[in-house]
Amino acid sequence: MRIELQQVTKKYDIRVLKNLNLLIKDKKAVGIMGASGCGKSTLLRQLAGIEFPEEGTIKVNDTVVNRETVQAYQREIGVVFQKHNLFPHLTLRKNILLILEKIKRVSPDAAELKASGLLDQFHLTEQADKLPRHVSGGQAQRASIARALCTEPDLLFLDEPTAALDPILTGEVLEAITELKHLGKDCIFVTHEIGFLKKFADYFVFMDQGEIVEHGPAGLLESPETKKLAAFLRREE
């Protein structure tokens, strides 16, 4: 995967992203971290084409992400949010089938086979015909990851997928995300789970107050170069 940011600025009432410049090449899993309000989720939304910056250019792999390219671009990616965003009136199985049949135009038989395989892969076979409100938060979030994968995206974005979960359920979801690496999927994720980032990511981006303070191979987190990152890691441990 290749990510390139050139002078990226995003404003709401104030500047949330401040002239970001970044070049990442040949990485499989990029973790974005920082304190609450630092701009990490905002950056992920720009990278996924959910929002667009006021200034600057974003390029992911071979695509310049903007309003003209976003429709085709989003057909090639998957996104998982803090909350599972499953359709509440559909079972876990039907949440996946809907995407396969309506978006991917897969035949009913092929869709059923694909959905069953994904549910089994994420240990959800017994919950497949339950509504989201009748399963745990961890199970619902795993179903959300399975649904995102059903379109066979080239790249998966995850925005703090464990933020709303208790520690036990967090472990379930982190195991599911680890499975993505075994599948060979590229992913960009925002997390507050620093231990997980160190194990799962091969590249990190540390943000503070809308700026990229430090970035590099995940191994460098053992010896941060900036005082801000060192202080952040001490607080999180």
C-alpha cells in the first residue's frame, strides 16, 4: 500500500488537520494514534473519502481521492466504524447478504455461500440468524468486519473499532482484526490500543493537535524520537 499526503488541511470551526505531509510506501498495516481530539479519526475519514480536505491532495495507491474519484474508489475499500453500524432490523447473515446481493450483484446461492463462509471465519455461525441487539458488542463488531470484507476490498479502514467495547469484548475484536493480516488484507486503522498497534502494524503515525508529530516503522515505538510521543506512550502504558 502507498499513502501520500500533500499539504492536507481540514477545517470545521477550527483547523483540525494542519498542512499534513506524509509518504508511506510498501506497508500492509498502518496504525494512526494520538490523544482524543488530535485529528486521527478525521484523517482516516479523509483517506477513506468520507470527507474531503479544504486544501491539499490525498493519494492512496494509484488513486487521488477527491469528489470526482470517490464513487469508484469506495467500491474498492471497506470501512468499519467505532459502532458496528449494522442494520438493526436484519440478522447478521442478512446484513452480509444485503451487501452481496444489492451492491455486488451476486446470485442468491453464491451470496449465501460467501456469507456463511465469512460468518464461520469470524466465529459467528451460531449467531448468524440473530439480530444485532441480541448479540454482544464484540460479536456485532466482528459481523461488521465480516460485512466489510464481503465485497473483497483492496483496502480496509477501521476507525477505533474497539472504542465502545469492554476489555473482554475488545480482545475478541482484536483477534478478528489480526485475522485480516493472515488474509493478506491491507488496512489503515485508528486505535488507542498501543500494545495491539505494536504487534499488528508495520507502520505508525502519531498525531497531536492536528499535526503529524512522528511516523515510521512500528519498531521505532520502542525508542520514540520526540518528547511528545514518549510522553503519550508513558500515559497509555
